[in-house]
Amino acid sequence: MISVKDRKEQFVSGLTGSSIGEINLITFVALVAYFCWNLINRKSSDGNVPLIVDFLLNWCGILLSTTLYSNDPLGLNILILVPCAAYYLITDKARPPTRTTSSSKKKDKNSVFKISKKPFITAYRSSMLVVTCLCILAVDFPLFPRRFAKVETWGTSLMDLGVGSFVFSNGIVSSRALLRQKIEGNKYPLTVKIVKALRSSATLLVLGFIRLWSVKGLEYQEHVTEYGVHWNFFFTLACIPLVVACVDEVAAYIPRALIAIAISIIPELLLSRDGFLEYLISSPRDSLINANREGMFSLFGYCSIYLWGQNTGFLVLGNQPTVNNLYKPSVVPYNPKSTGNSTWVNLTSASPLKGLVTLETIFVFVTKLVFKYYYFNVSRRFANAPYVLWVVTYNLGMLALYSLVDSIFGNTSSYSTIPLTLEAINANGLAIFLLANVLTGLINMNLTTIDTTPVEGMIVLVSYAIVIAAVSIEMYKKKIYIKL
């Protein structure tokens, strides 16, 4: 008789994914929820949306879109939007939009560049974390469609997008340190950068080994072709800062965008060699490198995604547009009305929304060309160039839409209100992600998830979501911030 462990491994193996259009519709629910939260918040006299409404919109919405409403995400979007829009229209009083006054705009133009908090970035990152935390458990239940789980080798799926988006988001966050160096005028030698990278990677390496021990020692189900026999996502996250620390030396002379392109091309050159693809897919796992070839090989693509995240951070994190911020870390304020600007400066300097739309337009064009004419399909397993293009294009587009929502509601100040459940998970993102992994393991070891009914599955998943949201909110309220 086949064991439960083997059944669970078969449950997530050999999958081919779903279409990019369907994935966009599924995740669009998070954006609609953020828009609706702002609608309700605008009508709130004290600027506070009830916590239960916040949770239902920003957590339960995406949970429903990946389970019970997985076959009708458009219908779910309408079901969320219509009641909130009706509430906005029939409620008499509304708080005035918190738009920046002309005097403050003038003052901001003349102020020095600084890193500022942007509500749309917090909402984007937090929604991505919510989707990730929910999916890593939901994938073990039958009510989570198999087409949303990670594909075997070629294709696109919701969870394939999730890991890449996590890396892209981390790249945005890491760009803060690079901008601070520019502001302070500091330039660290390579040895210092590597030491800093080792410190930031140490915890992730420990978590990776704990994950490895738990999988091997506790007979937990594993999917070998995902990263390899011993490799896991924590090891990938730990290695990226070390690689990027070395890239920083080159980035002083060559824009990160060009480096990211070069890095993403390396896997394609290797894949085009005779026998190399066959080696990656079917070679015996008879050595440490062979056993973990997917995890090591995919580092090229994930580093490229991370660099694109950094490049995006240069554009969106500042309190005002800076010169050439489309492709490099700049702290020189950009004045579009200056007659001394060259054409290049005007083309490569932009506000967050304009810059995101510009980059998204370029990426959509290039991605469509690659998807149409390139002989390899998207592969998260190898993090090839089509995968990098897909992930970056998606994240740039979602960031642009979140930025648009903030523009509509006048959320231009760092003091603008953000959904509490999203603010809380963003404050301890990696710690909450770790908690989600631990809870997922505990639930799987105490429940045969693949044998549950839809009702049982939803009870477990909603309870799990409540626990994670509650812990993150409690930590946030008590000002407990764990930086791993």
C-alpha cells in the first residue's frame, strides 16, 4: 500500500500549471480588496476600517480566489467590488482626500532627497506575503486546484509566480541600503559588503538547514525536482545577497539593469549546449552538485529578478523623482521644467507611477516577443529568462496599479492610512513567513490534508489565516519587530 507521504508527494508532482491570464485574475483580487478598503476608509469618520472588514477583504478575498472561487475569479472580484462601491455611494459623509497641498509640493521640490514610506509599496508587499502564506498550506488540500501548484518543469502557475515575486520584493527592500549609501556619501569596500551579506544570510542559512532536517528527519513530504535533494528556498534567499554583494562592485560602472540582463542570459547559453538540458532533467543525483542542480542553476535567474527589484526600488522609494532613477540609484532631485536637462535625463527620470508604467510597457513588449519566438517555455525550476521576464513584468504591473490606487485616493503622504492587517504582516514579513512554514508543517504532520472535504479544508485554512494575521497584528501593536 502506498504511504501517505508518497501520496502527498504525488499530489504536487507532474503538474503543468495554468495560463498567465488566469493567474492575473486570481491575484487581481488582492488589488481590488485594497481599492475597496480605501473606498470604505474614505467614508470612515475616524479613518479606521473595522478589523473584521480588513481581514475579510485582504485575507479572505485571496483565500476564496484560490479555493472556492478558483473557477470564477472575475465573479469574485465583482462580488467584492459591488457592495463596497454601493456602501461608498449611499453613505452621506466622506472624509476629504489627503492630497498634498500646493505649498507642501513646492516645499517638497526644494527639499533634499530622502527615502519615504509609500502606502502602495506596503500594500503590494503585504498582499504578496498574504498570498504566499496562504498558498503554502492551501496547496496540500484538494480544494486548491492543482493548476495553481508549482509546475514540474515547463509552464506557469500561481505558486511559481509567488517565489519569484518574493525575491523581487526583497530586491526592492534591499535598495534602501544602496540609496542610504548615496545619501550619506559612503562607499564600502568589497570585503565589508561580503561581511554584511554573510550576516544577513546567516539566519536564512540556519533556517534552510532546519528545513532540511525537518524534511529528512520527520519524514515530511518533499518534491525533489523543485530545488534538489537538499536545497530549499531558504538557501536560495541566503545565497542571493552574497552574489549581489559582488555585483555591487561592477554596478558602480554598469547599470544593474544591464547586469540583470547578462545574468539571465547565462542559463540560456548553458541550456542551448548539447546534453545540458538532459543533464538537468534526468541525470542521476550521485553527487552533492548533481543532487541539488536545480537550486544552484536557478540562482542565476533569481539573482536577475533580485537586481530588477533593486532597480525598481531606486524609482519608487524616494520622496521625489531623481535624475536617471529609471536605471540607477540617484539622490539628485529631478526638475522636469529645467531647461538644462538633456533628452536622456528627461527620458530616464520619472515619478513612481510614470516610471513603473514606462518600465512595464518595455517589459510587456519584450516578454511578448520572447514568448512568441523563443524556443524555451517559462521554467521556474531553472529560473530561465522567460521566467525572469514573466515575474518582473507581473510585479512592475501590479506595483503600477497599486500606485494608481494611491493616486486616486490621494495616499501621497507617508502618514496615509494603510490596512492594519497588511501593515502588520509587512512589519515582520520574513518572521511571519517562517511562522507560516512552521504551522504548515505542524498541520501536515497531524492531518491527512489530501483526504479532507472542502468544508474541512476551509475551516483549517481560515483558522490558519486568523492565527497568522492575529500574531502579526499583536506583534505590530506591541512594536515587536524581528529582522531575520
